[in-house]
Amino acid sequence: MARAITTKQKVSWTILAWAFGLLMFFPIMWTFLTSFKTEGAAIADPPVWFFFDWTLENYTAVQERSNYPKALMNSIIIAVGSTILGIIIAVPAAWAMAFVPGKRTKDVLMWMLSTKMLPAVGVLYPLVLLAKWLGVIDSRILLIVVLMLINLPIIVWMLYTYFKEIPGEILEAARMDGASLKSEIIHVLTPMAIPGIASTILLNIILAWNEAFWTILLTTVNAAPLTAFIASFSAPEGLFYAKLSAASMMAVAPILIMGWFSQKQLVRGLTFGAVK
Amino acid sequence: MNNSLRALLGATFLCASTGVAFADGHAKTITIATVNNGDMVRMQGYTDKFTEESGINVEWVTLEENVLRQRVTTDITTNGGSFDIMTIGMYETPIWGANGWLVPLDDLSAEYNAADILPAMAGGLSHDGTLFAAPFYGESSMVMYRTDLMEKAGLEMPDAPTWTFIAEAAAAMTDRDAGINGICLRGKAGWGEGGAFITATSNSFGARWFDENWKPQFDTEEWANTVNFFKDTMDASGPAGYATNGFNENLSLFNQGKCGMWIDATVAASFVTGKDSTVADHVGFALAPDNGLGKRSNWLWAWALAIPAGTQQKAEAKQFIEWATGTGYIEMVAANEGWANVPPGARTSLYENPEYQKVPFAQMTLDSILSADPNDSTVLPSPYVGVQFAAIPEFAGIATEVSQEFSAAYAGQQTVEEALANAQEIATEAMEAAGY
Amino acid sequence: MATAHSKSAARIMIAPAVFLLLVWMLVPLCMTLYFSFSDYRPLRGIFEPWVGFENYVRFFSSSSFLKSVFTTLWMVGGVLSITIIGGVLMALLLDRPIFGQGVVRMLVIAPFFIMPTVSALVWKNMFFNVDNGLFSYLYKWLGMQPYDFLSQAPIFSIVIIVAWQWLPFATLILLTAVQSLDSEQLEAAEMDGAPALSRFRFIILPHLSRAITVVILIQTIFLLSIFAEIFVTTNGAFGTRTLTYLVYQRVLESQNVGLGSAGGIIAVILANIVAIFLMRIVGKNLDT
């Protein structure tokens, strides 16, 4: 940036940006604080902010009542598994659409996106009956496949828009040099595509992690992830704000931390073709 | 498609799923779906005791009430076989039992003494005289009130109050500046929430859901009186957000000392007198109100354990049910946590126990349960079974939509007349579609 | 140029994704279609394979249908406007040189990682609740009567929750677009004395149009199927029943799978009309 910015301007922009940032983050911050309060302090009037007796009792109570490690494990397996499977299927498709576009490429792409508009509950009975017929209810593999299919259109779309930004001349140069299709993909394309693929992976892990319809209705105990874990704390009897907050933090913390650590990678490829 | 293809497809799925299906093959494990209510959560805490005694492992699927209903209903209608025991209520049991989806509980051991189950509960959990679910706890509804606030208002709560008295007392106790609402009632949409309350209340106003020909009755004066009375009383003396308050919200309010009276489930008695309550020492109990028409406004409900017909582990599931709903469990909880914390409302012997009779709300709970009759709940004759519901498959859907109309009226988005007209239309349409 | 060889290779590479999505689309969809012409009420044990268009007629003629379509449009429209206006402002703000930019960005994107169920629960109980919610304390502190958001402004409340979750997404995409803006062009305009507003109007906004269409497209796809936020907060009461929620009520609450399936098919058709409409715009925007 060549423009001269006075410190005063910078300070005022900083204040404004921080104000917005804190406002957006406030609900999460508040949940975090509440999770360390007693149930009484959680609903104190006026609200207490930082000066209360911090306690871990909510986390202990939640831990005692449920199998958090198992739910966490299932969430990780399902989110990562469905994403990897989706990437394996989507990369060749997106590659082909981006570099060898046919007459119908655009239509195929649009059609893929439109499959995402099927309301989940509309196909509830068909899918449950199918899963039952195959005997795979409450298996992680079922959720991996279902979530992969739900997110596949987004994966293909994201990769396609990213691949399209890779200049075709580079590929042609490689072809001139006699590179085979395989080495073209591995040596030329992949290195250039890594930021886009990384970003796609991250976005889809987030989407799969947060899917809360199929993950509850298609699981019982073996494959139940954190979304089902949360469903057992959402409206118990009595005061529950602090325990709900603790359970919420346990459910979102892993993905939040992952998101923060990888935000550079996530942001870099998250364009959906928005930038020309 | 033929079986071998199906087997192949299924096997492909399962091989990839890293042998999940075989992991627990050697030890017997039963899977139980349950609701996240306090008594059920307590029961989970004692699971190890059961495993110790029987050698059977227990896996719990604990879900919030609405999610639980979705999950178990989908499972039972598709014969999914995911659960060995399901926690269901008085509404589902007779319907599912009639469809042959539940294992009859007619061969429980002599030691279990099924005859000890309160007749009202056993009746509501049976179809054609066969018990299909064993009650874990049962409840009716009653008035819970603050004795200190009643005294301050110069009033005395009779054992069997009328609605007129309740409305007057509510107005007298209300002190908005001090944050005290005279009365807290359920207005939240949902057939099991505000829908259950208004239906039970309507019984005491002489209203009914359907006449003998299954024609919806929301266009009657009785219903108009019921809903108008509810809204007027709550507008005058209820909490600001009563249109979105359900059992849990009201429990919090009462425990924080923000309600003068609360008419709700009898199981709440142990919570409002328990350690989370700030008003535990000032709570009195009375029967749910009436209007002198011969029916009170209390409901009847049980959370019960049932075995879906598709289970592979019938014997183990039965063993668990006998353990959890038997007298031994009650004694164990009493020994560890006191008599006030045992699951109430299921067994006659509990109310004959002198130790339990010392619990302040025991007698009122029993009286409330005994005064509700699912087979004769309305003043005018009605064709359905159930106090705060009608035990037909269509009811849950209709009542949820109807209660949404009512909640919108409570919130002031439409008038009570509009709400009732909409309710009539919704119910008529749905009943016609159902072929009545 | 693409050779015949690479063309056939391309087809093979697209094939798995297309095949899988076809199966995914067609098998459940065909079953739904089949159910939609049947009288299927599992709780009654009724399954009559063919009742013609009865379910469609019933679903269309029910007064709740049109209402739910409008509710859906309101909700999607509300969220889109908030996220796009907010997203553009936020992106411009984050593009400024500020102290601690990385941290601010972390704070802003955080809501995107939160499970819809969790955010709905947190907003409903800890913010909107009229007795114990933070907003009520705020109102009281300002000397006003607490306001019952979920019953008095139900659609607005849900829009707030959903917009909170999606604002980060819009911000991120728009931020990338803002950052790609040719700063020389802006500087030139600044030199010429163009006021900030017209710089925004004539340089920044046109540049962002493509990004905005992308945000609209992607978000609409997700917003048409919002469910958890309604399920947790109002359960469909107070006029918050969207088309998706109506289908849910028919299938799961009323246990009328035939009627619900007809609703599902109608929802798919309507969603595809919206999709085609959107794709036209986006497609045009993406071709260049």
C-alpha cells in the first residue's frame, strides 16, 4: 500500500475493527465464561463477567454423563473421512471440467449444485430404509458416505473454480515437453493446486463436523458424533446454562481451534471463483 | 434386487467400517434410548450396578425429548432395530402396542410383581389389557405454590382450588417490580408442552378435542373459554415470555423465586424442594384446579421402558426393565439419595411405604394421579383415550400445529378467536385426510 | 488444445463423481417420488402404493403451504441482506491497515465454526431468553421492559442467529475480492478528489459484484435447508415454519410420509427454480 496513513487514522480504524470483532466473538466468549460458572452464577442478575468463583464442575458433570472421547473420535473420523473420500472423487472431476471443458460441463456443474437443495427430511424415509436394508445403520462408514455425498457438490465446485484460475498455458507447455497426463497432474498441477485443495479440505471438515440431521438420525452409539452428544444436553430439567455451555464448548472447541490454526490456508483458497 | 447383491453391498460397507460390528461380539450389550430428564440421568449413574449383577453391558443413547421422539419413531416404523429398549410415554405405547411393534410384558417374573404397578399407569401403558411398557416414573400435574407469598397476600390455598381462586391468588401475588409473577404456566408450542397443559385445562372447562364422531371441537364455547381464561390470567399475572415457556423454563423461574404458583408435572415437586431451588422451604402443594364441572385439570403421564419387537436380545432387555422399574431400584436410590429422589408415581407399594409417606409431596402426587382417568377425561363424552392427548397416531402432528396457533395468540400475534378458527381448520383438514 | 485422447480421459475422470451423485440423487429421489404418490402412514401401518396426485393436491391446497414459502423467502432474504451488507463493510474494514489484524480476523471468523445446534441453543437461552437472557438485562439496564424476541420478533431472531453464522463466510470471500482490487485505480480516483462514497459506488462495488453473486449462490443453497435453528428456537411456532420445516412436520410429526414426500418433491422443484435463476446470473458472471 502506497497510500500514506496517519497513525490517528490507523488507531480509529483499529478501534472500529476491534469493536466489530469482539461483537462477533462475544457469544462464544460468553459461552466460554458461563461454562466456568456455577448454575446460580450463570443466571445472576446483574450478569457477572470475570469475577466469579471459577469452577470446573460443569465439565466434570458433562464428562460423567456421557462418553465424550468416543463422540469426539467419531466426529473426527466422520469429518475427516468424508472429506478425504470426497476429495479423491472430486479432484479428477474438477480437473477434467476445468481443463477439458465440454459442451455440457457447465450444466453438469449446475446440476451437481442443485442436488444440494434436496431437503434432507424429504429423503429421510428412503435413506433410512436403504441403510437398514444394507444393514449399516449406526456405522461410521455410512455417515462418511452420506456426508461425502452431501458435500461433494461443494467440493467439486470449489476445486473447479480454483483449478480454472490456473493458467492453461503452463499445462500446454508441459504437454509440449511431452509430459504424460499422469505426470502433468502430479508434477505440474498438484503443486499449484495445493492451496485450493487445502482450503477445500478445511471447509468440508467444518461442514461435516457441524452436520446435525443425519448424524443424529442415522446413529445410535457406535457412530454417534458430537452433534448427538449435544442433543443430550440441550434441554434437561432444571438450571442448565452452565452445563449447556460446558457441553457446547467441548463440542465446538476442537473445530474452532483447528479453524484458527489453519485460517491462512482456509482463507487463501476460499474464493469460489469470486476473484477474477 | 436379490439377496446376494444386498449382502455384497452390505458387506462392502461393513468391511470398510473397520469391524465395528464385531467389536462387542463376545459380551452381551443392550442399547437403550432415553430422554435426558433428571430421573433417567440418575438411572444411568447406577448402570454399573446392573452390569455387575447381570453381566450385561448397557449402552445409553440420551437425547432431548423432541430429538428422542424423532429418533425412536423413525426406528420403530422402519423396524430399524437400533435399540433394545426405548423410553416412550403413555401416548406412544398403546398405538405401538396395537401395531405389534412392542414385545408384550405379560411374562414378567413373580418377584417383579407387575400387579404392584399403579392401575392408572398400567392402564395407560396397555393395549387390550396387555402391558407393553413398564413405567419408570409416572406423573400427574398439580399446583405448586409459595407458602410465604400466599401468606403475604393474605390468602390460604385450599387442597382442591378452583380456577377462579387461582386467578385471584395469581393477581394478588404478582409483584412485577420485585420480579414476582403470580403464576407460571406452559405456553410453549408443542403437543407435549403447552399443548398438553391447555388440553388438560380444557377438560376442566368442559371442552373436548373431538366429539363422538371425531369432529374437532375448537369452534365451541368451552374452548373459547379455556384459551381466553388462560391468556387473560397469564397476561395479568404471568411472566413476560410465557408464550415460549415450557416445563424447563418454568422450573428455572420457580426455583429462582420468580413464580407465586406453578401448575405442572408432579415430578417437579422433588426439584422445587431440592438443592437447586432457592425457595425449597416455602413450597406447598394442591390439586390441579377445576371449575366445578366434575373434571379437574390434571393430566396423566408416564415415562416407560418398552422393548421393540425387532430386538435380538429380548431376555436381556426384560432383565433390565425388571431391574430399573422394580422395587429394588427404588430402595437403592432411597438408600443412597433419600426417599424424595426416588422415581415417583409408578408403584402402589411406594405410596404404602411409611418412609415415603413422610415426603411432603407424596400424598398430593398420589391423589393427583388417582384423580385422572384416561378413559373418562372429559365432561362431555369423547371417543378417545388419554387426558392431555388423544391416543391416535394423528394427534401429535395435529396438536403440535394447534398449540402453535395458541402460542401465537399468547404472544399477541393473533386473537384467540383467530387461533381457535385456525385450530379448527387444521384439525378438520388433518382428520379428514386421516379418513375419520 | 484438448485432444480426443484427453477428452475421453476427462470423461473417465468426471464419471465417478457424476455417477455417485446420480445414484445419490436418483435412488432416494425416486423412492421419495414413489412415496409421494402413495398413502404411506407408518404409524397406522397403512401403505397403499398408488393414490394419484392426492398428496400433491393436499399439500398445495393447505393454507400452510404458501405461508411457508413466504417465510422461507423472508428468512433467506433477511440473512442474505445482512450478511452481504455486513460482509462488504467488514471486508473493507479488515482491509485497512490496523493493529492486530490477524487477531481481529480470528474473532470475526469464529462463528463460522460453531455447530448450528449449538449457536441456536446459545442464542436462544443465553441471549433471547426473556427472563435470564443477556438482552433482557441490557433492556433493564437501559430502563426498558424486557423484550421477548422469540415470540415477538421470531423471524428476525432466527435471521440474527443464522446471519451471525454466515457473516464470516461472506466476509472472507468478499475480503479476498477487496484485496484483489487494483489499488492504483483507487488512488487515482482519490487524487482526482472523488469522495469516498462515489469511490465505493463506482469502483469498489462493481469489482465486488462477482464475489457478491458467489456469496448469494452458495449461501442460498445452505439457507434453503436451515432446520436446526428453527427446531431449537421456536419449533416452527410464531410463523417461522419454512418449507423445509413444513416437510419435517408432515414426515416426522404427523407421520404422513406420503404427504411429506409430496412436499419434499415440491420443495426440490421450487429450489431448482431458484437454482436455475441463480445459476443464470452466476453463470453469466463466471463466464467472463
